[in-house]
Amino acid sequence: MPTINMLSSADKVKGQGVGSAYLEQVNLVKNGLDKEYKVVINKRARTEIMHYHTIDLKHYLSVPFAKRKGVTVGYVHFLPETIEGSIKLPKLIKIIFYKYIINFYNKMDYLVTVNPNFIPRLEAYNIDRKKITYIPNFVSTEKFYKLTDENKYIAKERLNIARDAFVVLGVGQIQTRKGVIDFINIARKLPGIQFVWAGGFSFGNITDGYKELKHQMDNAPKNILFTGIVERDLMNDIYNVSDVLFMPSYNELFPMSILEAMNTQTPILLRDLELYEDILFDYYLKEHTNEGFINAIEKLKNDQKYYEQAKEKAVRGHKFYSRESVLSMWQDFYKKVSKVKGR
């Protein structure tokens, strides 16, 4: 039985979607393909499939040795251009780091991206299209699911949110690219609605735009609750007390929060970005401007029919990204890469 060695440090920094994606993928394969593959985590041993979830230097240095026995698989969670607006780095360090990212991907035998929009971008870095595979993220229904009304009210009490409040939720690290400042400005225009941002400064004061973001948060209107970094086990309650997931991000890949919210039948409102088109289809509401977001939120609050239609979109999205569908993709992928090595 071939062994897959899952290599990652993604769960060391709290509040990252990359960490959530890693944990879900490992559990999916470990439990779903256990009759075909043995799965180990962060073992020093070389195995038939070395699956790199993060681009640590120690992983980079291990690649030549890993290739002696099996194939190397790299998970593409970001590209240089998608880091802009996340971490503030000195110019020289940024140039070196960006080159390192692409060099790491180039060293892999195969790459997996969670968004097909990244395939032409990887090709633009002279990475062979033939070694790139698209497999979407997945979220377990055992961890994210719809609560009963009674449990929702209990969760609202814990968060000190009024029982009858209409709740707009934002999720993610506090970063410029996440549209946090837009989120705050929109909340200021809708004082009768409760806004919640679940997430914090995972990278502290090296976060790009840290001072401005901190200033905006310190002077935010009273109808915003900033939870700080939330343990993943508590996020199901937060999705369930929310009436809509609102993500005004300017740049994303495939946020785990969208799938998590879909599991709880929570409507999704996003900025109209090209990268969502091939992964979210018509499973979400989209707007371009703050004015458009304000109108959509007000309509969700006041128009029950419109709200139910938005909810149905999320339900269909959840069904599309089912466990069976995504597991089948991983099964086909690992089978393909194993065959190449004649295993």
C-alpha cells in the first residue's frame, strides 16, 4: 500500500484559511482512501507520495531526496501577487521571497490548485500546464452544520448579540486585501444591523497596512463586534448566528469560510471577482461597490423572498462541493501520480 506523507506547518499560525484547508484535506483522504493509501503526517521518511502543503525551507531542501523514492506534490494556496496586501516586507526580502515561491512550485512533480483561475497564472510563471490539477477545497459536515433555533439563541447569548439582531458576518485575517475598511464603512452606514468580524492579526504588526487597520478598528462604530482570532471549533456557532456571510475581499483564492458558511445554509455576499466565477457559479450574491453591498444587505434583511433565494443558492453550493465529489477527485489524482512512478 503506497504511503502519502502530508507535510505542513499551516496549523502553527492560528486564523489562517490555509491551515483549515490542510486539516480538511488530510482528514478527507485519511478517512476516505484508507483502503488504498496509508497517510502519515510530517514524517521525515521518504514515501511514495510526498504532499507539500506549505513552502517551508526545510520542505524545499527535502525535495531532491523525496524524488529518489516517489513523486512530489505541491499545494498552491497563493502566488506572489495574491500576497500583496497581506504582509508588509522590505523590498529586497519581497523580491527574494517571491522568487522562492515560484522556484518551490517549479521543483514539484505535480501541483494542485483549489481555483482553476490560478492555472493560467501559474503558466505565466513558465510552469508546465500538464503538471497542474484543479481540486477544490472541502469542508466536513461533521464540523460545520446548521444548528437548531434554540442552539442559535444560546450561541447569540454567548457572543452578547441580541436575539432578534440581523447579523452580517465577515471572516478572515485582518488585512487590507480582505476589504476590512470597506466592511467598517458599510457598518457605519447601517447602524441598525449587527456586524461581526471573526479573525485577527495572525501576523501581528508585519501585516500590510497594520497601523491604518488598527486605527480603523479602534474607531469603528458600536455595531461591529471584532472577535479576534477564533478557534476553528467555535466557528460553527458564529456562522449559525449570522444571517449572511459578507466578504468584501479584493483578492482571494477559495476561502474556506465560504464553504463553511454554505454548510450552515448561510447566504453568501461577495465582491464581484473573476476568480469566483469558475468555482462559485451562481451560488452567491455579488456586488461591485459599497453602495451595492449596502443595498443587498438591506434587501436581505427586509425582503424574505429575496433572502430565501439567497439561502437556496448557498444550499446548492454545499451540495455541489460534497464529500463524495471532492474525494473522488483526490482518488483520481493520487492514482494518476502513483502510476507515473510505476507503483
